Amino acid sequence: MPASESTINFLFGLLLIQICRNASISPKESEEEFNPRMEKIRLYLEKHYTEPVRLKQLCELSGLKETNLCQQFKRYTGLSIGNYLKQRRLAAAMQQLRTTSNKIITICYDCGFPEINHFNQTFRKATGKTPSDYRKQFNPAKGD
């Protein structure tokens, strides 16, 4: 299916980030690369991606100032905090579009996007398709 290639590429990118984070060349390097503060932030984002996340919250959670937090998170994951959150939300939306008949606006809000126009633009930029067209590729009867 045409959309499956973009989905696979997107999920493959997330997998590569996880593999790189967990890969160890030698025990000493592995210990230096693991960052408990950044892992705490990453896990928080995984758990709360459906909610509005403020940088101030993450600073309080990590005990770091904004600039330092942003730099360390990007070094740790390869993505800015905003891009990490966006990719996580998009992955959840793509899964729901493929597997549910929920309305697109419901999926938008359930996945943490603040409004439908932003969701549509972000989704189209990432996949090259509207959410409705993406869904139709997997089940033509489920288009909204």
C-alpha cells in the first residue's frame, strides 16, 4: 500500500532512535551516554503525549534550565522536545486511523493535537496525505 511506505519510514526512524540510544559500543561509553534526567523526560513525554506539555514542567521535572534541557534532550534523542512530541503524536494518530473508525477530529484531540487545522497540516507534511486519504488506503469504507 502506498501509505504503508511512509508509515514504515516514520516508525523505522523512531526505531533507529531507540536502537541508537540502547546500543553500547563498550561498557564505559554506554554508561556515559545514558542520561537518567533525559530518560525521565522521554518517559514523561511517552506517558503524557496526549496532554499539553509545557517546557516549564519539564524543567521542573529535570531540574535543568530551558536551554540546558533542550540541548541535552536533543543530544540524547536526536530530536528537539517539540519534534519528539510531534512524532509520538503522529504515530498514535496513524495507528488510530488504520485501526479505528473514530472521527478524525476525535483522533486529533485524543493524540494531543490542540486543533484540527494544525493536525491536518502536520499530518500532511509528515505523510504527504490528509488523514482521511491515509485512512482510505487501509480501509476505503472508513473515510471521513
